[in-house]
Amino acid sequence: MLVGAPVVRELRLSEVGARIDYFHDASDGFLETLGIERERLPGRAEWRAHYEHEFSLPIPARESYLLAWELDGELVGFSSADPFTFGSEAFMHLHIRAPDRRRSGLGVQFVRRSADVYFSTLELKTLYCQPNAFNVAPNRTLQKAGFRYVKTFIDQPHPMNVRQPLTRWVLERPA
């Protein structure tokens, strides 16, 4: 099957429902691999209102910056820089929505292209990613995408998450 080139672009407000559904519709087992407890998820309406507010702000004033991962016109995944400090650093998150699209090598391409967008749009010097240390797929993806391993430690990366072992990866702005 021929597949078009992966496209990375800013996520549209009209698409945030797919991001919200990704988490709310996930099985408890899958959420566990992300270190998320279902009861910590914001309600769908509350989450939507949050994004409506975020999208009304200029990018440097936002709490997060969202990217869409598209393949052949289909939204197959997304990434977020959350939190970020404009002009300095960001923490990247990465998700491929459909299980049948995972483990296909697409993640590496999407991560590399997302990093380019984050460095440019957010004027970053440093990009981090901290997946659950036991979630093998994103850790391998980051390594293949050129991120450098920093450390493994225990933390709660986001209010949706529980304290968990994380692996910190870093990518510095290209010279």
C-alpha cells in the first residue's frame, strides 16, 4: 500500500475533540501505559472550553501548542508542547491515535517534523520529552528521532498523570 508523506501542522480548534476523545475513549489499560488515571481527566466540556480559551490567545501566551499528524488526509495522531517557555524550552508529548498505525515507523517521521515546527514556531533552544519509562514505543521513537537520553526518574509530569517512572530525552536546537 502506497502511503503519502506525513504532514505535521497546527491542530485546528475544530479538531480538539479528536484529542479529547483519544483520552476519554481509551481503555484503562492503555491509559495506564501513559501513566494517566481516568478520574484525573478533565471533563469533555471543561477540556473543550480550555482549548477554546487557549486558541484565542497568541501562541507565546498559551499553556500548550498543539500539532496535528496527518497521513493521506487522515488525522492519525497529534503532539503537544506542554508546558513551554517561549524562546527557551518545551516538553513534547506524542500520540498516534489508531493502534494499527503504531509500530510502523511513522512516529519517528512525525516526531522529527514536529520538533522542527516546535523549534521554529516557539523559538526554542531545547525540546524535551518524558514518556513513561515502561512505555517502550515512545522511548524507542525518541531515540530513533535523534533525541538524547538524559535520565530516568520518578515524577508527576501533568495533573492527569500519577507519579511514575519517566525517561527524559532532549533535543537541542540545530546550529
